[in-house]
Amino acid sequence: MLRYSLRRVFGSVPLLLLICAFVFALLQAAPGGPLSSSEGGGGAAEEAMSRMRQQWGLDQPAYLQFLHWLSQLLHGEWGTSFNSGQPVLQLILERLPATLQLASASLLLSILIVIPLGTAAALRKRSWIDYAITGVSISGISMPIFWLALMLLYLFSFRLGWLPSAGLGDIRASAEGWDAVAERARYLLLPVACFTLVTVASLVRFMRGSMLDTLDQDYIRTARSKGLPRRAVVGKHALRNALIPVVTMFALELPRLFLGSVVIETIFALPGVGRLFIDSVQVRDYPVLMGILVIASALVVLSNLVADLLYGWLDPRIALGKV
């Protein structure tokens, strides 16, 4: 298992470097630039822009800019925002807690809902429970996330007035301790519910299909023929093996939620990384964009690594290279 884990870890490093190079090249190929809105002034404006290009290193070839940026990144220097002049890492760390709270809460709730619902639908195949879960799942997949967010806002904030419609609130000025946690939960309830509903809808049918395939295996029939209790057959033998393909889906949900926060944070006006990404795109703030995209890429690579390690734990044959 240790050898398998080390091989996966070391294999992720060149992949991450390749992704960074691709993202940097993609931003370089995009039309416009951080100084495009100031072009055309002539005279003193041209001299000022020339000094700014030299100060920011934009006058160098693209590959030199990438090597300089990569060197700074490896030394913990993420660069400086072209727009605000603040360190990129500081900007991202200020916005990161809101996004992580949104994504982690949605993922945790999805895990707690998807596994029992998918298992129940598989164990009661072609019953009204199966049809109800499948129908709700298909309906959830059919709804765009931005439409669902707007409908939740209209119903619970504007129509009923039960929940706040935007922001996270200044909890430090109004509450402390558990009261502060409850106040933050009120502001996050609608965004988390929106993310959770979409995630559950897309994964519960996958969990159902994986569980059905496992229940049809010969070793499950053998366990039943030995007279093992239903709980032992389902929980000890079927569920653990059914989770192996589902692990991939759950592992890939965190980066998807991180990137999907762009839509949710814009609609609910949350001060997170997604909102920062939109603001940086509008002003072509390349250092901030690169920092956010590197974090997103690292999450994708890390989630795949976690999935591989969980494969080896759930099925030792994978770690031993027998499958």
C-alpha cells in the first residue's frame, strides 16, 4: 500500500506542472491584457504604460514570464494583483473561508444523503421508493443551478422572508460563540441547499446503479446462501464494494463545487473565491486569475489522488496491482 501511495503522489507532481503551463498559455493567448483599457492615450500615457509593462514583466517573452512566475510560486510568492496592488495569496486567503464553508458543507451533506438514498433505491428496485428517488433525481439534473438558486431566493427570501438573500452578514458585531455559528448558517443555508440538491440529483442514480451491480455479484449470492443477516450482506459485503466507483464521483465533487461557486457566489453575493475570480476576469488581473486557477487545478489533482488512495484501501487488489 505504501509503494502504491508513493507512486500516485509522485505521479501527481508533473501533472500539476503541466496544468499550470497550460493555464498560463491559455491566459496569454486570451485577447486583451491588463493594460488594454489604457491603450490609445499617446504621449505620457504610452510612457507610463511602458514603465508598467517593465515593472510587471509584461515586456518579456511568455516563457520567461512563466518561469519567473513558477519560481516565485515555489518560493511562496504568488505575485501582486495588478488591480489592487495587494499580494495575491492574501487576497485569495481572505476569500477562501467562505468558499470552503460553502463547498465542504455541500459535499458533506451530499455524502450523507446520496449513500442511503442510492442504497434504498437499489434494495427496493422497481418499488414506489425507487421510482420516487429516480424521479426526483432526474428532475434535479434537469434544473440549471442558476435557475434553482433564483427560485430558492424568490421563495425563501423574497416571498416568505425566512432567510437572508445575500452576503454572509457581520456576525462579529451581532453574535458570539454558537450564536455566531447559527447566524452564519442562516446566510449559508440557501447556497448550500442549492449546491446539495444539484449534487445529490447527479450522484444518487450513480450510487443506485453501482449498488445494483454489486448485489448481482456471485459473492453476494454466496453470502446470502450461507444465511448471513441482510444487514451484514448489505453493509459489510455489498456497500463497501459498491462505494469503489462512487468514490471517484465524490472525490471530483470538491473541485467542481469550488469552480461552481462562481455562479452561486455571484447570485447570493458571497465574498468568496468565485466572486473574486469574476472580478479579476473583468479587469484582466492575471496574477489573481493564475492563483485561483492553480488552486482549482491542485484540487482536481488532489481529489484524483485521494480517489486513488481510497481505491487501494477499499480494494487491496488495486494497491497490489492485481486488477
